[in-house]
Amino acid sequence: MDNSLLLCIYLFCLLLLVNAKEFGAELDECKETRCKHHGPTIRFPFWLKDHHPEHCRYPGFELSCTEDKDTMLELPRSVKLFVEHINYTAQQIYVYDPVGCLPRQIENLTLTASPFQFADLYGLYKYTFFNCSSDEWVYENGFIPCLSNHGYKIVALNKDGPAYYAPLSCPKMYDSISVPYRSLSGYVNDFPLNWFKPICGKCEAEGKKCGMKGKYVRNSMFTH
């Protein structure tokens, strides 16, 4: 066989070997992790602050670990929510308020500058918050116990609801953006958020993984 052909084959094989090593190193650096043993798995497109290198980071999907090793998602305007579960196939993340009072986050909650959207089967509604004295508001409707005290009641009324009326004796506090009904129902402390980019749900369903390749998302043929 011609020596020049042998040299070309050798260089080609060497190039493949180098690329394979680099690819394996990238996968190792970007491998999944957790804040604690039973915490949600953190992998692409999510990445862990102070853990995953730059080439693993997809914008807007940063998570961090608290001192108690809870997994935390910080949304715009300093809204900090804990992560209960991440469904990578459905592209859905379940978040909750760390002190068990989700309505306290509503005033500053916005998703405009984040990659997430509300996912709620019960609909999205705008609410107006009022501050009423204890004896002025005698109804159960709209009462937010975790924001209230023995001297006053915080009330949130659906602005689009058929029974909406502004209590004249209760000062208005603020209007909310459109939020899931369950976030103010008082019965739950969590709600799901969806993300639509990057699209990795199908890849996950097939037992594969997504990752970054330069500025682009790649679907890896490596299975779980």
C-alpha cells in the first residue's frame, strides 16, 4: 500500500481518537448531578451553579444548592423557588415556595425574561390583592391565611371572575400577572412550569441525552 495512503489513514484514525476523547471529556464534565441524594436530577438543559463548566450551560436554566442542599431555581426579580421534581421527557419542572406560602411570591413573579411558562390545567387568572381588617372581610373567598395576621386579612380576588367586586373598605395592594389558579388556592404549595426550548423531550423518551456542542444543542447517541 502506498505510504502516503497509509499516512492519511493513520492521521484520520488519530483525529477520530482525539475527537472521541474530547467528546468523552465533555460528557464527563456535563454529567448529571444532584444537590442531595434524593433531590431532583440536574442535567442538560439545567446546570448547577459553581459546578458545571461554561460549555454545559444553556441560558436561563441555572440551578443552585442551598445551605441545606435543597435545589433552587431563581426567576427574574429575585423570586427564589425550590425544585421538587424535573420531568425531562415532558419538559416540565415543579417548583414550590420554601416557606410554604406560594402567594407571597406573586407580587414579584414574572416569567417574561425566563425560558419558562406556566403549565396549569385549571387556567390562568389575574388577581387583585387587598388588605382588609379582620372584621371587614368575613368571607372565605379570596382569603390568604399565610399572608394574614390576627389584625388583618389579605384577600386576592380574581379580576375576571363573575363574583369579582372590589371591597371598598379594603385598600388595594397590587394587581398580579396571570397566574395559575392553584398558586392561590391555599391547598397546594407547588406548580409546574414548562419549557419549550431546547427541544429534548423526544430524545429523553428514547433514552438518549441532549447536550451542548459549541453554541448548538446536540442529541447524543449515548443511552442512560
